[in-house]
Amino acid sequence: MPAQLTRADVLKVARLARLKLTDAELDDCTVKLGKILDYVASLNEINTDEVEPMVHAVELSNVFRDDAVQPSLPQTAALANAPKSDGRFFLVPQILEGA
Amino acid sequence: MSIIGATAGELLQRLERGDVSSVEATTAYLDAIALNDGRVKAFLHVDWDHAIAQARAIDEKRQRGESLGILGGLPVAVKDVVCTQGQPTTCASKMLKGFVPPYDAHVVTRLKTSDAVLIGKTNMDEFAMGSSTENSAYQVTRNPWDLERTPGGSSGGSAAAVAASMAPLALGTDTGGSIRLPAGYCGVVGMKPTYGRVSRFGLVAYGSSLDQIGPFANDVAGAALLLEALAGYDRRDSTSVDTPVPQYSRTVEEPLAGVRIGIAKEHFVSGLDREVESSVRAGLDVYKSLGAEIKEISLPHSKYAVAVYYIVAPSEASSNLARYDGVHYGHRAAQFDNMIDMYSASRGEGFGAEVKRRIMLGTYALSAGYYDAYYLKALKVRRLIRNDFDEAFKSVDVIASPVAPTPAFKIGELMDDPLAMYLSDIYTISANLAGLPGICLPAGFSRNNLPIGLQLLGPPFEEERLLRTARMFECETDFHKRRPTVE
């Protein structure tokens, strides 16, 4: 398994995960994630060369259904939990900078 | 006989006979919540008027002579990870404070059509991540047998509610043991059905290939009754399996002659508390006296289950929890620089420490350069774990084990050591990885008067076999009849 987890690795992962962490959280994560990764490295003891990965407990594939129209949520219900809405749309800050 | 503390079956009989109304039963449980939940803290949300209105409607149906669903007026508590239309659903997270779902989960629709009364929403580890119910943004639930100890998790609120007689039945969810572990710690019956047996539609997702909804009850017959109400195909969950649902509530009373019970030598190793081991072994003697055959089996990869789980579940969680972006619902930070910063700040503020840790772990395991070493490797070992069970079930009908290495631990004891906390699920996690059904039933008490649970696992879709085997034990013992005094 890869080398020891560093604080820089943790910072990079936090950016990927869109998580703003405090300095104390970054330090804590570096130590605790490092311990967990050391623990899961025990999997390297097992030879899995000839083993198919198991993604799901019930290995269904291609579950089809009729392409029929079903009722969907009314707009007011869909918007009811929005942090910010004008009653028609979800509102977000400006996306394109300089526009 | 008092309403409070009766089994679901006893209470249902009295409702059917007209000895007690659903309003009376519901009121009695609401009173019990008012009396005891200040100390136990099992519930996050109780809507007294709404519960009474549901009970009244069921009583009126019964008075009109209409046929009722199989839960005929029984109160049921629901873990706060299951969506209830018009009622708050927070997943015990600050992220979903104030969130009110616009629809019911499939299991909630099932409860309603079965004429259950939804008595309240129960506390849990945030987004079902934890083994102690300490990772709640709102309150720490206490074990009714010892208020200084945890009820287990993540469905600790539901387990504690049933144990403290604040509900005869409750729903939980189990991704790595989150029904069975708290059932064991609280001395109640808890069951994780086969993956695909119960629809996950409307269950807030954690680890989608592992999550399953199941029942808590104060006896096995109650768990059978509630599972019968919940189980069955639903087209809205594409992993729901379309296979007939047995009448668990009837067949549970039929003992299984000559049942073959497997014992894995890997389950009785160092780290297992001596009192837990002796209770489990005494449980096996009960089965022997009933004519069961006890056989030693081997699950050689079981020691890797926790490692596999803590790659697979966080990987799935990191993807599932990407939906909390502060746009459509959930917490949005008040201050941010731009759109990306709005996501990061909202998530940084809205999630608690363990949820962040698992999102980080999963993001890392799935990131470029590490995917093969962690995620793919874990999926391969997951296959080996399943193969072990398939091999074992060629020679035995069920597998018996402890549900946890020790009885309930103290509040705060493991909070700073996530890995030690994870290891409390060492006996339960394999069933989720393999997709198997499992049940935990009361099988003893420690010298400190803490409950000890016995776990039974079965092959896929053999819930009926597990329930019947568990009921045999229950009919010979009285551990499930003991109730804690909450004070």
C-alpha cells in the first residue's frame, strides 16, 4: 500500500471532497486516517490475483422497468427545503467569474 | 396486564379483542416517553398530536368493522434516517436540521398501510456512522440498563426506546451492524434482513451496497411481525428483490427440528470477553437440549471484514454524501467566497467529525492512484468473505456467534479512538459485506447486569429460518423478559 499519509495528502483529499477543515481538523485527520490506513493494509496479506471484485451483495444486472410517466414532486414541494429560492428556482451564488 | 412492556403480539391481541384501543396504547407509550426519555434521550422528535390522530383513525376503522393491516394500531418508533413526509428527518446531523421530506420512505408507507402508529423519530449516529449513538449532533442516547454506557449504534435510539419500553417496536438500519449491535447492548431483538429484502427507497443513503432496514422488538415474534410488514418488492429500489415474503408472524412459532448450527473457530479468539463467551456457549447448550446439531466451521477471511468494510462503506459514503452541497436542501454556510467555497464551507460546518473522517477516507480510497490498492482490493476480499459463507452454509443451516466482543462500553470510552470503535462491529460486519440476514437476541447478562446478545446468521433470504431458530431459544429462556429500571 502507498507510503505514510502526510498532512499535504489530507489537505488535497479535503479539497477533492469539498470539505473545509480547520487546522486542528487537518492535524487530527492526518493522525487518525493514518492509523486506519495502517490497519486496512492487512488486506495485502491476501493473494487476490484470481478473485473477481464483488461490488454488490445481490449481483443483479440490467434491472429494467417500463418507460412510463410517473407523477413527480410539485415545484413547491421540491423547493420547500431549499436554503435559498425565489419560488421558481434554487438560487446559488454567481458561477461564472467576471460575467 | 400493563400496556407498557407487553410484547407486540400481546398488545396486538388486546387491540384486536377490543380490550384496549390504539389511542390508549399510544397514549401509554407517549406517557412513558414523557416520563423516561429525559434520561435515556432516545427520541429526536415526538409529535404527540399527530400520533394520537393516527391512533384515533385506526380505532375508528376498527369500530366500523373494516379489516386492519397486520400492525393493527401498534406504536412504532422510526430511526431518523428514514424519510417521513411532513415530519422532520435529520439523520442526527446539523446538515439536515429542519429538513422535512416531501415524501415517505417505502417502509413508512408500509407501516401506514399496516395500520401502525408512528410514535416518533429516534436518535442515531450522524448519517448512521458510528457504533455508540454518540456521533449525534443533537444528543447522546444512554443505555437504559446503565445510563453511563452507550446503547450501541448507530440505531441506538431505536434499541434504547424498545429496551426502556417507550415503544413496543422500532425501525433501525444496519450497514455494518447498526441494528444488531445496539440490540445486543440493550437486550432486545434486532434483525438485519438480506440485502434486497426491504426497499431502501426513502432511506437516506450511507453505504448503498450494504444498507438495509430492519426491525427491533422485545421478542422474536415481534420482530417477525414487523419484518412481515416491511419486506417485499418495490420498483423504486432497483436492488429490491422480487421474491415472495413468507408469513413470518405465523411460521415463527414453528420450531426447526434438528437444525444444524455452525460455530466458527475464528469467532472465539483473544479479545472476546469471557462472560460473553460463556453466555454464547450456554446458548449453544440450550440448542443442544432442543436437538440441534452443533458443528465447527471455518470463516478464514472473517478477520479481514473490518478492514474491507472501512474501505467499502466510506467509499460509498463519500459518493452518497456528495449530494449535501447547500443548494437543494440542507445547511448552507452564511459566509463564502464563491460557489466552490460555498460547497466546502457548508459541508465543513454541517458535518460532524466522524462523517468528515469517513468522507475523507472514502475520497482517498477512490482517488487516482489509490483506487486499485484500496477499493478494488477490498472488493476482492469481500468476494472471499462471501465465498467463506457459501462454503459454510453447505454443511450448516445457521451460524451462531457473539454479536460483539464485550457488553456495552462506557460513554466517551472510545470516542477518541475510531479504530477501537470500529472493532466493536467485528462480529456483525461480515453479514453486510456478504448481504446475509442476521438476528441478535438476548442471551444473557454480565455480572454488572448488562445484556449479552447472541447473533445468528443465515443464507440469503432465509429470514424465516433465523426467526424460527431464534424463537426456539426464546421459548426456553427468559432473558428477553427482563426490563431495565430507568433511573
